[in-house]
Amino acid sequence: MNNDTRHLVVEIERLRADLLTMGRLAEERLREAMDSLVHRNLEALRAVIGGDARMDRVHVEIDHQCFTLLALQQPVATDLRTVVAALKIATDLERVADLAVNIAEAGLRYLHHPPVKPLIDLPRMATLAMKMLSEAIDAFVRRDLGLAHGVLRQDDWLDGLKGQIFRETLTFMLSEPRRIEPATDLILISRHLERVGDHATNIAEDVIFMVSGRDVRHGSHRLAPEDTGERRRSTPTPIV
Amino acid sequence: MNNDTRHLVVEIERLRADLLTMGRLAEERLREAMDSLVHRNLEALRAVIGGDARMDRVHVEIDHQCFTLLALQQPVATDLRTVVAALKIATDLERVADLAVNIAEAGLRYLHHPPVKPLIDLPRMATLAMKMLSEAIDAFVRRDLGLAHGVLRQDDWLDGLKGQIFRETLTFMLSEPRRIEPATDLILISRHLERVGDHATNIAEDVIFMVSGRDVRHGSHRLAPEDTGERRRSTPTPIV
């Protein structure tokens, strides 16, 4: 392994570690938003809305690393796909943190009213969405195709939970029209959680492309242009 | 200009043209969804939900072009930022097309009921969201910083319209509880349109980074690592 290759390996490991950190921060924000909603903690919800400077810093740092890697190391094949996946995944994680803010905002409005009903399905949906997110990030870090495919399969369950919450909340609104306002916020929160699941799905698809060179979006199953059977970073090809 | 440089220029022009095509297709789908909703055209809504093979094809093609460019041409500085921006923008446009499907789905549910009220603010919101999207794509194609900054400014108006629709629809639901179900779908459609605006904003931010090397997210204003005063593609630097 020459110096350049070793440097690239080190840089890509650092990228992986930073994405893991960013993922954990995004999950933390989401958990904070949901826990604060369930425990009716206004102060903590406001803290989530205030944003997270660490998260922003890590995101800028990851983008910076990716551009530097692309410009200076000019990676190819799996390494190239890893760097591009990292750029996309960081964007998805930033959106997840934005969704935590959206949840906290709807949560704050919701808490201005007496409780609509015990919150059971929504925390369940949040748990599933966070599990998908966490597994998608682990799939990236470990380059684990099975884990990534598992994330894709869970999206239907999340969708089912969302539909159930929508129907139940509508029924509730019809029977208690005075409570329409807070109930609407519960529906909006379920939509935000659905989107967390969408981002986990995006990440899983990026991981599948990164590891296998196969594009599983649009059912196209197209191979990466630079994928010529090569699978592991430890056997770099000189070009494509 | 040597052969390699000329080849890169041609490839990047092609990328720009393809992104413009993808942008127009996304706008078309959105317009189709909103027009069909306003004119209560169930058949046309179902066609939107059916998806668009052209859109999928162009997206896969753009990703393919970007990876080939990165692997074979190893662009630096502005060119590198253009290719990475193209990858991100294509993802945003794909999500916009998904949102057109979400709008059509909510529209179909909505049309199962008698009209709630004349749809005025929602089409207005759609017009603004599509204008932002169209300007963001033009900003990418023309590398126009002013246009990109203009898109960022319009996001507040879109947010204002969304808030207005939310308040009006809640008031309506409180006075006409029997109509809660279709009214909820109007709120969801306004949220989908808000997200179209979010994607236009993302694209505008990518354009600003691409042209100026400045990261305007998170108020960080960090310069691109490879940005060393060089601004135009016609004066490539050998490395960074």
C-alpha cells in the first residue's frame, strides 16, 4: 500500500466516523423532540427548536472533507461511491435534524391544549423511524447490504402506522370538533416521522449503491459506470 | 484548450442540459397534479400517481454522467462543485416529483368529497413554489448568483401562505366539523407545496456554493477547500 492509498484509507475512515457522529446527533435531536412532547416539557422543546451548532459544524466539516477528498485524492470505484454517498447521506441527516425541529414546533402548539389522548402510536412510529435511521447509518459504516435492505423493508410498516394514526385522529376530530387544532398537529407530526423514514430509506439506497454499484431506485438496477467487478476498497484500481 | 479540457466542457454542458430537462419534467408533474386537483380531474390525478418513466430515466442518466465525470475526468474547483451540485440537485428534483405524487394522492382523497371551498390560496402557493423551482434551476444552468439569492428570499412568502392556509382551514374545520376529512387533505397539500419550496431553496444554496464556493447553509460562509480565487470554468487549475 503506497502513501497515497494509505492516506485515502485514513481519510475515508474519518469520513465514516464523522457520519456516524452526525447520525447519532440527528437521532438524539429526534429523540429529544419526541420525549419532550410525550413528557410535555416545553423548555426542552424550545431547546430543540433552537437548533444544534454541533450538528451544523459536523455537516460543514463532512462536506469539506468530501470535496477535499474528491479534489486531492481523486478516488475511483467504491471509494468514489463512498464519498458521493457520504455527501448525500449528510444532506439527509441534516433534513432529519430539521424534521426534529418541525416536530418540536408542532409539539409546542400541541401542548398549548389539554392532552388529546394518550400518545401511544406516535412514539411507536418514532421508535420505528429512529430504528430505521440508526440501522441505515450502521449499514453505511459497516458497508452492510443486508442491513440496508432490511431498512427498505421496514418502510411499509412505518407507512401502515402513519395511515392508522391518520384514520384514528380523523375519527377523533369528527367526534370532538373542539379538539381539531391539537389533533391536526398530531397528524402533522406523524407526517414528519414518515419523512424521517424516507430519509432512512434514501440512506439505505445510497449504501446499496455504494457497496454493490447497483442503483435500486426506480427499479433500474443499473450498474455504476466505474463498477467493473471490483468490490473492496483494499484493492484499488488505477482508474475506473 | 486541450482535448481533455474540451471533453470536460462538453460533458458539463450536457449535464446542465439534462438537469434542465429533469427540472422541466418535475415542474410539469407538479403543474399536472395541481391543475387536475383544481379541475377535479380524477383520471389525470391517477396518471400523476402512476409515475413518470422519463423522469426516472433522466435521473439515473444524470447520476451516471456525474460518476463517470468524477471517475474519468477528475474535475477540480468549479467543475468539481458543478458535478457535486448536479448530483444533489437531481436528488432534489426527484423528491419534487415524489411530492407531485403525494399531492395527487391527497387530491384524489379530497375529490371523493364535495368541494370544501374554492381553491384559491393553494394554487397561489403552487404557482410561487413552481416559480422558485424554475428560478433555482435557471440559476444552476446560468450560474446566476442573483437569481439563486432571489429564490432564498421567496421562501418566507411561501411560508406565510402556508400559515394562512393552515389558519383558514382550521377555522373552517371548527365551523364545519363534517368537512374535517377533505379539509385535512388541503392542509397536507399545502405542506407538500412548502416542501417543494424547501427543495428549490436547497438547489439555490447548491448553486451559490457551486458558483462562489461559499457555503450559505448554517450561516457558516465557509469557502470551498479548492476555492483559491478561481471563478470560471474556462481557467482550469491543474489541481485544487
